[in-house]
Amino acid sequence: MASKNKFKTRDKIIIAISVVIIIILAIIIVSDKMAQKDEEKTLENLETATDISLNSNVNLENVYINEVSASGYVELYNNDQTDADLSNLSLYLNGEKIYSFEENTSLDSKDYLVVETGLTLGSGEHDIVSLGDDTMENYLGTRGRYLTVPTLTADQSFGYTDTSFTSTAIMSQTKNGNNSKATIVKSTDDVSFSVYGGYYDNDISLSLEAAEGKTIYYTTNGETPTTESNIYTDEIKISNASGTDLTLTKEVAEQNNDSYVTTSSSKGTVIRAIAVDADGNVSNVYTQTYYIGQKSSSDIKNYACLSITINPEDFADYFNGIYVKGTGYESALARGLQASDYSNFLTADEKNVTVEYYEKSKDKTYEGNLKLSVINDYSVSTSQKSLLLSSDSDLNWEGSSLNKFFGGTNNSLTLTTNLTDNTYKIREYLAANLLEDTKVASLSLTPVSVFINGEYWGLYCLRATIDEGYIADTYSLDESDVVVSTTTGEVSNSNHSEYGEEYADLVSWIAKHDMADEDNYDYAEARIDMDSYIQFMAANLYLSNAYLDSDTKYVWRTVSEDGETEYSDGKWRYVYTPLDGTMENASSNGLASATINSYLFDAFHDDKMFMSLIDNEEFRAKLIQTMEDFANNTFSEENVNEAITAVTDMLEKGTEYSYKRFISSGSLSSAYSSELDTIREFFETRKDYILKYTNEI
């Protein structure tokens, strides 16, 4: 009798087929999972590639915003021999995105592309239309493109009127075509320039025009024109002025007895003009500066540029010059006083100047008349001095990258050297990079090449003013809800004066009360963001900041305490001070060393609030934890090396040229490399020492 467990042939075939099907299904499932992983990896790579393409593979060098129309269209033109990829880029109006290009959008070589925005353009005193992405960062040699548009009537456009892209004007609308055939609208300025100041590849011929019956007088050296100046009769030929004709540079060096004077540098041509009618009535002064064949020069290629024009007498004259020792110094010397305390550049006198600002792409996005003074900081006695540009009226140029640096309450621009690290210009930018993700507001810094009367004046640091506007922008808050105070209680906004007193009183209260008492500590913690405070102190301790005690320190809070945002709790938070005197800076007289016990610095040891808080066990534990996090993460070898690479890529070439402008004609390269090694060694050594000192407190 057949066994019950014995399978028939048909059953065996069915089982075999089932097994095969299961195996095939398993293979399919595994393959799908592998394919899914590959797809995820591909997407990850695509995202990375997209990020890279947004920041480096898009070439906008020869893409121009050719025409902007009051009726709402923006016309682009690609003057390159190759097609331009506009994927993922956008158009902006005064910094606000108004149109985004889809993936695979291309602008053919020598072709136009018209974008209908649906907006009225040129409706304000100025509109800045720009092309790029939200970072407006590196696109193969240029950073975004910008066009500053004046006020237009309904049937007008503004754009380039020639195929060499040098001349711009208000004109009739010529949609999707060459603007050279447009009807030009006559300028209403007393003096009109056929070409606006800027950076141009080739020589230009400049025409000046005034109303009939008026005579134009002009200068080419920054001097304010008078009826004794050159009379305009024909086109002015402008070419590359770089070389040895550095009148202002040499005059300043002679006045200040500088030991080193550069013999050659980049230079532009300043044209200043007035119009005078038959009755002798003189117009305002009109100023434009031209830089020919310098757009790709290493001293300016990767930087925004700020061009300042000043009457030379106001800058370098013995009696009136604000940048020289001058009569103030020698008069004090004659009277037996400390002459260095009375130099002209210490008077804080203000002089009228014209300022032109160019983005990294060398497109102009600001020009205006401001006042110039010298800042009395660490660099005031050096050849390169910090500068303050201020205005009596509100400064608001949305769409220009300069706008965030205008001090909201002071209406000023701060141009500083890199203070005690001015030779290498590394430490402040490096610290800002490494500390970007802490709960302390970083100083907003950007390098900018400065020219005075067309002469190269070195690489400066454009520094945002710490005020309510800056904090509001940084943390996306309502400016009216922000209070900024110094740690000693000075508040720039008079409407918030009581808050400065509040912070000063809080500091005094903490210093006088026992923070080991939990109730006292809870009271302090309810009014101060302790994470922000601890990170502020820990960063300065870790980096051995030799000058914290001498710097103005800022704190901020919101007026509201409704908890609607992360910061709407009324707690005081902190802002980093300049961190130039850190990381083995030789100018710190040994205080910024990797081995020093920075807790013994006056800035910490004599800080009564800090010393009182250290008595609290929870505070000490947080401080130790923060230091360990800094040591193992924030200041890890990998992070430090990545930050150094990013900073040196941005700064090294400009620093070299600035060095040759003010310090020596020799190369900085070897010393620069050595300084980077010094900084790396600082972080390698600092970890063990600062953790030891922290655990001993």
C-alpha cells in the first residue's frame, strides 16, 4: 500500500514550480531593495550635485540683465559663445524673489530670454533687479548679476544701449531685441554721463552732457571741480590707470612718515563734473569712477568693491586731512604734549565723500553721498586705518548686499581693518565660521576691496552694526520687538532705555547674590539664556581671547515674553565680540597661547557675575559640558581644517595684495602658511589644557 507521505509526480512538479517562484520573488525583492538603495544614493548624489551646480557650475559671466521694463518684463541676454544654464536660479526685485527658472532652463548663446513678472518695475527711487540664487554666491567667476533701475514711467525701460554692455539709459521699450535702436530718454541730471562708473574690460570713451548754455568743468584726480578745472569739450578717453601714478598714496605716506610706500597698484579713473550756467550758478558735483581691465585682477576678483571719492585736501592735507598726523600732531609736539594723541586722524572730523559699491560680479548696486571719518581703534596708528561712512538720512538699498551693513540707527557703514590680525586677516573669519551654529549671535563680516580716489586702499572688513535691525534679520524677528544693549547698560534706541538699566541691574543682582542657592540661580536663569551666556564665555576662554575686556560687549532680548517664537521669552542673549586677538596671535603678547589659563584673565576672573555663577553646580556642569563639546566637535581637527580651507580660499589672495599695499613688496605666502600651521597647532594643543583648567574651577 502506498505511503501517505509519498508525493505524486504532479505534486512534485507543483512544489518545484512554487519553490522556483519563491526564489524568483526573493530575488526580485532583494533587487528592488538594492535598486531602492541605489536610487536613494543617486538622489543623494543628485542633491549634492545640484548644490554644487548652484554654487559653481553656472556661468553667468556673460549673462546680462539687458532690459527692465516698467510694464513688468525682464529681458536677459547671453553674450557668451556657449549656452547658459539657468536651472534653479531666480530673479529678485530688491532682494525678494519674483520668478524662478525651472530645471533644464537654458539661455542659448547670443540669444534673448524675456520673463514676464507681472509687476510694475522701476516704480521707486531705485529698484535693484538681480539674477542668481538665495546665496548669490560663486558662479564660475562671478556672483549673480544685478541691474540698478531708476524711476520709470509706464512706457519706459532701463537697460544696456550698446552691444559692448557699457552704456545704460532710460529708453523706449524694445522687448526681445537689441536695445541700440531704442529711443533714449534725455537725463534730467545737470550733468549726464554716457557711461556709468564701473568695471569694464576695454577702454571707453566718455561723453558728458549738460543743458544748452551750460559749461561743464571736470577733474580726474578726485578734486572737487571748480570753474578753474578742465572745461569739457570732447569725449574723455579712459583706459587702465593702474601703475605708479599714486598721488594720494604717496602724499599720505609722506605726511605720516610711513616706512614703506607701495610703488605700484591697481587704480581707477575718477571723473567729477559740474555744470555752470551763464549767470555763474553751479550745479551739484557728479562723480563716477572707472576701472578698466581689472575685473579679473586677483586683488578684487573675488570681493565686493567699495570706491570712495574725496577731495584730496580733505584726506591728506597737512591742515585739513583726516587721514594724516598733520598739524594736530606737530602742534602738540611743539607744546610738549604726547603728540600721537593729537593727530588729525584722531579728531573724528567728517568729510564729504561719494561712495560707489560693486557686488562681487562688479555690478554697481549703490552710489551716494556720505560722510567719512577715521575710527579710533587698534589700527588708527597704522598705515591702513578703519573708516566710518555715515549719513544724515536713512540708508536703505534693499537688493544690494551692502544694505545689511548699513547701521539702522546710526545710518552708517563700518569699514575696519582686521585689527590685531590685520597682516593675515584669518582669525575673525575663522572663528565666525567655526562658531556659526552656537546660540550666540556672530558678527557679520565680509571682505571688501576699498579704493580711495581710484587708488587701491587694501582689503577691509565690512562689519555690520550690532543693533535691533541686525538681530531682527539674524533671527527673523520684528525689529520693534528687539532690544540691544551693551553689557554696561547703554541702549542706542531711546525707546528702550529702561531695558539697558534692567540688564545692568540684573548683572549687579547676580554678582551680589549666592548663586549656589537654587532659588537665586532659577531667578537668574529665568532672565538670561544660560546656554547663550555659557557658549559666549566658553568660546572666549577656549580661544584665549586676549582683548575681551577691552571690547564693547552686546546683549539682546525680545520685548515680548509670549513664547510665540523660540526667542520670545524676554531672556537676554549674547553677541560675540571681535575675535582677532585669539589662537596664538603674536600681537597678544603671549596671552592668546594654547597653554595659558585664560580663566585668570581679568575679563573672567574680575567678572563678578561670572564668578558668582560659577558657584552654582548646574552652571559649572553646563560649562564643562560646553567645553567638552567645543573640544570634541566644534573645534575638532576636521572642522578646523575645513574652516581654514574655506577662509583661506576666500581671503588669501586679497590678503597678499593688501600686504603688498601697506607692509612690504615681498611675498606673504610663506609667512601665511606658517601662520595657518600656528593656528592648527593651537587647536591641537588647546584641548587638553582648557579642559584641565575648566575641570579645576
